[in-house]
Amino acid sequence: MRTNCFICLSRSGPIVHQVHLRPVIPFRPVFRVLGVPASAQVAASARVAAAGLAVACLTSGCTAGTGTEQATTPAAATSSLRGTATTGTPGASASASASPTPSPSRKPKPRPKPSVRVSSIRTADGSKITVAIFRGPVTYVLHNGATDPGALAAEKGVKAGPAVGHGERRRLLAAFNGGFKLAVGAGGYEQEGKVISPLLKGYASLIIDRSGRAHIADWGYGAPAKGERVYSVRQNLPLLVSHGRPTATAANWWAWGGTVGGLEYVARSAVGQNAAGDLIYLASMSAVPADLAAALVEAGARIGMELDINPNWVQFDAASRPGGPLRAEVPGQWRPADQFLVGWDRDFITVLG
């Protein structure tokens, strides 16, 4: 049997009909024009024939103007036999029915690594301040010094002593000096839950909880927080920076500890905390308290406190990675980079990654 295409033209457009004729009946396309004047039927028939045969070829596979038949895919033949209309470009139906390509899943953010970024700040009076910011999942440990607190803490059984232990060494990212001698009365001291010197209200405090996280606060004014698991506390004088600004007393250099020779510009150190909770350590071999306060604020500290002063006691060493070789980071510091490894007279803080 052979498929012949019959096209009827109406006001809504050409309509294609497919019929199956026996071979003995000659193929004769019949065009029936509805609502068109007779004088225009001849020209219309030619246009209709061309347009109709093109549409018919898309649905039945016949080739216009040649009398030959064009092979169709099984899917196209099935669609034609069922009378399913096709629109758009060939293959559009297959694309529409295909499932959308899934968007690539977002890669999880890499976990932050323990790190220390060391830089320097030049203050208005020309003092050069070393600035270290500790980032990532770091923890802090307060160590007892060989002479201060010394036996007072050792007798109470504190574990972190004058030298970095072997288990701590492989995680050591940095270490820095603590505060004044306890006999000066510049604040209290608690280590590993054992009070060595009573903690004083209104004193700047570096607080380390049992997980090793640290923050700075004004003791007795919101610190310790309710339910806070305080493990170690190092106090030293009042706050140097509060609410992101130097305190009023920061300008009075004589209020921040006795200096060698009574000099104004001596070695000094401080520690602060930014809004993200990162600790910031500062040190210089020649500065005044106001320099430390200004540098803390410039580095982003919201709160800060002074630590030890004078060239014998300002010490900061850091590594590029936890467990790596240490470098002495404060230009002109007196002691070598391995001082905290072999032992230190005063209390100090290690930063572990």
C-alpha cells in the first residue's frame, strides 16, 4: 500500500489527511478550497501544494516533488500513525521529554587550618610593632614558669611547666610571654583550675576554658560568663583597649609598669582579641603603652591588655605550621627561638594547632 497526502485549505490553515490507497488507484492529490473565490484558486492551489506537501513530508515521510519516499525512524512512524502532531524543529520533542541535566553540586568549603599571620605596624612616633594574629582551630595553654609562679604552682600539681612538652611540641604553632611577676600585684593567676594568686575584679584577664579556647575580658564585669568552664586565667593590669578604642590611661606610660632605667620607650608586649574571636599578640623592643593600644586597634582588636615589659621578658616565637621550626619574630628580642623549648623563667602561653 502507498500513503497519499490530501490537503484541505480552510480559514484556519492547511489540514493534512493521510489515507492508504491500493496500488491500482492512481495517486491524485485533491485540493479543496473553502471560502476562497474561484479566480484565486489556481494560484492558491500552487502555494497550498508546496506548503501542504512540506507539512505532509514531516508527518508521513513522503518527499515533495520527487515521488520518492523517505525513510523515517520507528519513533517518527509511530507518532505519525497515532496522529500525534509535532511542532518546532526536529528532535524538539525528544529534548523536551529528556530529564534536565543536574547542576553540579557545590563543593564543601575547606576546613580552616591553624595559622599565624605575622606582620608589622609603624606607629606615629616611629615605633615598629610586630603583630601576630592566630586563626583557625587553635588552642591555648598557660604554662608555669621556672621561678614565677614557680614552686607556688608546681606544689599544686599543675602539668604545663617551664618547657614545652614532647606531646605539645608536634602541635606547637607559636608561644609568647605572659604577664608581670605575681609579687607586683598586677593581677591574679589561675592554672588548670588551681588558683595560685586570687583573681581580682576589674583586671584585664586572658581566660582559657577547658577546651583550650581563649578570650579576653574585664574580670567581674561579665566574666566569667555563667556556666563558663574556666581552666586558666592570666590577669595583668586594667584593660589597654576597650570597645575597639584605647582606654584613657593608655596615654600615661608610667601607669603600665616599672621600666629598666625608668625609661619611657622600652620593650613591651600586649594581647588583644578581634570581633571574630581571634587573639592578636603584639610586641616591640621600643614602644610606649599608647603605641600598643593604637596598634591593637589598627589590627582589629575590640579588647586588649598589656603583658610583660622590658627586654628580658618580651619573647615571641612562631612556626609556619604546627610542629614546624620556630622563628624569633620580634626584631631585636634577646632570647633565641627555642627558649620556650628549653625552659623559661616566667609564665608563658603556647598556641597549638
